[in-house]
Amino acid sequence: MKPRNVLTLAALALVLAEGRAAAAPADERVALERATRLDLGREWSAYTTGDQGSSFRGFVDRRWRIRRDVGRGLVVASATLFVVGSFMVSFGVSMTDEAGRSRLQVGLGCYGATAGLAVAGGALWGAYFRRLERLPDDDLAFGTSRRLRLRSLGPLMLPQGGGFAVRLAF
């Protein structure tokens, strides 16, 4: 065989190998869309334009968990704002001067903000929680609903001696 033919065959093998490597994440997208029965077009475009340090499934999992946790944070913030508003309303009702009226108005404003945060946070939390439920898990899961998952397991050094660490997710 001539050296030129060998180089051509090597270049062809390299192109075919790159084509297979580039097609693998797209195959992962199709398999994940079938498993979840969701359109993952927006997640795919974000994955292809950003850093591809992890698998597509890991990227989608991380992205949805962050959004679910933002919704959870908004719900907790709304509960805190409700407590603050309750204190302001109770102080405002007990006072009869102008300061009491302004505290009452601030408390009622806190109630309005509480409603907005609770609705927005609940919508985010619920939507992404349901999406995460559809995402297939690769972890060791327990129970019929597969809600309790084992994340990691290993030895742990304690001041009193050795121990054993278990990390679970719900």
C-alpha cells in the first residue's frame, strides 16, 4: 500500500471517529426525551452553547434542580415576609398615631409581596419538581416510589475515632 493511501485511510478513520463522538450527546438527548416525554430543545441549545463538562443528563438534572431550589427559596422567603408583615400589622393596629398608620401600610404591603412570591415560587417549585420526577435516576433508590436515593457512602474521620458517612437524597 502506498503511504498516501495509508494517510487517506487514517484521515477517514479519524473523521468517522469524530462523527461518532459528536453524535453520542445527540443520541443521549433523544433517549432522554423519550424517557421523560418532554421537549428538551431549550436545554439542548443551552448545553451546546455552554461548557459541556458533564453529560447532557447531568446538565439537565443540575439545571432543573437549581430552578426547583429557586422556587423553594421564594416560598420560604414569602413565609418570612408574611411573619414580618404580621408583626408590622399588629404594631400598626395597636398604635393610633401616624407611625402606626405607616407600619400598617408596610405590613399590608408585605402581605401583597408575600402573595406574589408564594405564587411565583410555588409555580417554579412545582413545575421543576414534576420534571425532575420524570428524569430517570441512575442512583441506587429505595422504596416503590424511588424517592429515597443513596448518593454516597464511605468512611469518615471523627475526633472520637472512625465513622461511616451516608449521603441520601429525597
